[in-house]
Amino acid sequence: MADHGTPKYSTAPGNDYAEHESTYNLFIWLTKWTIGIVAAVLVMMFLFLT
């Protein structure tokens, strides 16, 4: 079998981990708010449509 060597993404220059982390934190923040808003809409639908 061929020797594949080290993956390029782990040794590539210019990996901006701070930007990756801030993007991930934004994703988590938006996910939390989206779940909260959907839950609130479902509760209001239950209260007002039954």
C-alpha cells in the first residue's frame, strides 16, 4: 500500500484557529436562540390554538 504521509490540513500554514473558534461560538449562540424561539412559538401555538 502507498504511504499517505501526514494530512495537509493539520500542518498547513495559515490555520486561523481564533477565527474557527469565534465562528463555532456564533454557531452555538445561534443554535441556542433558534431552539428557544422555536420552543416559544410551539408553546404559544399550544396556548392560543387549542
